[in-house]
Amino acid sequence: MNHVALNGPAPLLQRARVLVVDDVEANRDLLVRRLARLGIANVIQAADGQAALDIIRRQPLDLILLDIMMPVVNGFEVLEAMKREGLIERLPVLVVSAMGETDAAIRAIELGAVDFLQKPFNPTLLRVRVLATLEKKRLRDGIRDELARRRAELLEARQLQLALTPPHYSDEWLSVAALIEPAREVGGDLVDHVRLPDGRHLLVVGDVSDKGAAAALMMARTHSLIRSLATGSTAVRSLNDLGAAAHSLNQSLAAGNDGCMFVTLFVALYDPAAGWLDYVRCGHVPPFVHRSVGRMERLELAGGLPLGVSDAATYRAGRIELAAGDTLLVLSDGVTEAAAPDGLLFGEERVEAWLAARPATIAPLVDDVRDHEAGGPPSDDLAILFLTVNSLNSSARKYADS
């Protein structure tokens, strides 16, 4: 208890806005005088429940002293209306009534009142409960404001994170679509694709081992490292050996990684001139390849450990050929491990069935995942990258091996 507040007018009391509701004018006057002795001068009066509700709905208040037995709308009906309209959670109500103590107190508190005072009330008890209720409201308001501020910051961070996802790319030779949906305000999944100066296309999908703000920072760091490899005058040469590029990324992410956070990553380079897809899979979900002839394949080559686990890890790249009409689908486990209310996972078979139907966009896959979750909260971030080979660019300049 704040003893300074009990002994004299404190800023908390001077700023307090109190509504006194009673159909007997003498009772209202008595409460107003008692509140004035506490230093509460901003007191509004209402003679019935309907007038009280009108005041509650149109102006901010800090406390209501509410009588129960009143004409027009009684105190219980006021509490019911406040509960129905979501007002009772933010505005404390002290019930002051001459009714039988037990029954009235139980019903009033069930409806959301914070406490009950029996008429004729004890001035000392009134003072203690008013001060305690105002202090609790001040603390709750402070917590609510801080949570709102943090949520606004996280939502801003979410928009910045989503802005990192590149737009759809399409030309005569290939089409690339990317999507990311954090499970929380911010997430740890990464999707990127970049056309290099030599005509090859860099494809990246990653998944940080955690969720939330820490994972988002790890994701941003990983994204920055990858972009540094993909831009600048040495970009073509630094990506010619994807195994070495993955090793470099791992060294950077493992250094000082005291939190043991890691990143599963799939990095690939597609060359529309040769039709080759070079890739390295660092502990990531094996991507799906659907051939134009209808065959489904998985890129199972284990390129190495997730990034950041061990600075001694080594990585090796694989290569496949992609022909015109073939599609590549890379996703995070937030898709395959999305859970229905009964715990059933979305699974890889549903992904393969969707891919076999030769979709034009990735939006239906996300819709299928959300339908599977049946309105439940997503358990993980979603990251999807979808490459379609339109035709081979046989006239394109080949990139140098050195």
C-alpha cells in the first residue's frame, strides 16, 4: 500500500475521475464528500443506471462507485451491460449497497465488480478500497500501454521483415514466386531470390530454429550475409562453389553463437542457359521437383549440418537438370508440420498432390494449410519458394568457372 497516498492528496488521486451512481441524492453527496477528503475532486454523479451507462460510454473514467437497487436500470444490469460491451475489464467497479451482503456481493463480483461495500459504509474501509483499486488500475493501464507499444513495434518490424521478401520474377526462361508468413508478429523464416549478372538465379529458403524476435534477428543476419555473397563485383565467383559459400556462411553464424541457435538452409543456383540447378541443403526440408512428364522427385542430398551448429562442419553441393515444364518447390517445415486441431500434420503427401496438379501460384497451398489448421493458431512460420522453368535459354552466355 502506498502510505503517501493514504495520508494526503497524491497525483494519483488528483487525476482520478470517479463516477458515483446512486438514486438517493443524500447518499451521493456523502460519497462525494468522502472522496473530496481523499483529494478526489473530479467526481461525476448519476441518479440511475441508464444515466451511468451513458456517462461510461462517452467519457474516460478511473473508478465507479455503484449502487445496486435503483430505478430504470439497476446496478446488476449496469454490470451486465459493461461486461457485454467489454468495458468491465478496463474500468473497475466498487459496489456500494444496502442489500444483503452475501448474495449481492457474490452476484456483483461474478458480473465483474472488483469489490463490495455494505451500506452504511465504513469511511476508513472506503478510503482503503478506493485507493487500492485506483492503484491497481494505474498499474494495469501502465502494463496495457506498454504491451500496446511493444506490439506496435513488433508489427512495424513485421512489415519491415515482409518487405525483405522479393517480388515475383518472370521472364521467357523461368518464373519464381516467394511467400513468407510469420506465425507471430515476426518470425525466423527466410525466402529470397536474386538474378545474378551472368544470368543465373540464386534461390534461398531458410528456417531459424526458434521463433519470435530472436529468430527474426538471426534471420536478418543470415539474409544480410547471403546478400553480401550475391552482390558486388565478386558475386559470380563467390557463388561458383556453393559448398564453399555454405561453409563461409556457417563460419559467420557459428562464431559467438552462445545461444546455440541454428538455421536450416537451402541455397541453389539455376542456370537457364544449361538447365542446371546446383544446390546445397544445410539440414533443410528436402525440396520437391515435379517433372514435366509427371514424375515427383526429392532433393535428398545432405549438403551438411544446419548453419551455426559447428564451425567445423563441411558442405558439398549437388546438381540436377531442370527441363522446360519442370517445377521446383522449396518450403519450410511450417508447411508440412502444420497441425489440425486433432494433431494431424499437413504432411508431405498433401504437398506432392498440390504440386502434381500443376498450380499457377502458391496461394492455394497456403489456403490448404490454413484450412487444415481449421482456424487454429499457426504453430510455425511459413516460407515457400516456387520455381517454374518456362524454357531453356540456349543462347545465353555461360558463366565462367573461375
